[in-house]
Amino acid sequence: MNRQLRVLLVDGSAARRSALRNVVDDLPATVVGEAGYGVRAIRVAEETRPDVVLVSLAGPRDRALRTLL
């Protein structure tokens, strides 16, 4: 049985999340959620239980790193 990876996209920019979604759509993966940084990203991760979380570092790195920590 081939199970697709469940992916959560995290970035403060909707445009960058859209670009990441386009990349993921070409993979054997499913986007299960999207969020900006911080509490919202953590909440979405808890709700969707993704296999992989893609956190963009294209924006303010301190916000991305705080979300991860």
C-alpha cells in the first residue's frame, strides 16, 4: 500500500505557501494544511497531524525559528 505523505505548509506569505503547494502537488504527497508562523502553525499541526512540516525561511527567520522551537 502506497500512502501519500501528509504535508503542512508554514510561511507568513500566502504567495510563498501557494508556490510550495505547487511543488508538493507534483509529489506523492497531500497538503493537509497551511498556516503562517507561530501559534496558528502549531494549532494546525496539532489538528492535521502531518508527516512533514515545510517551514519557509524566505521571510523573517526569527519568526520561523521561534515557531520551530
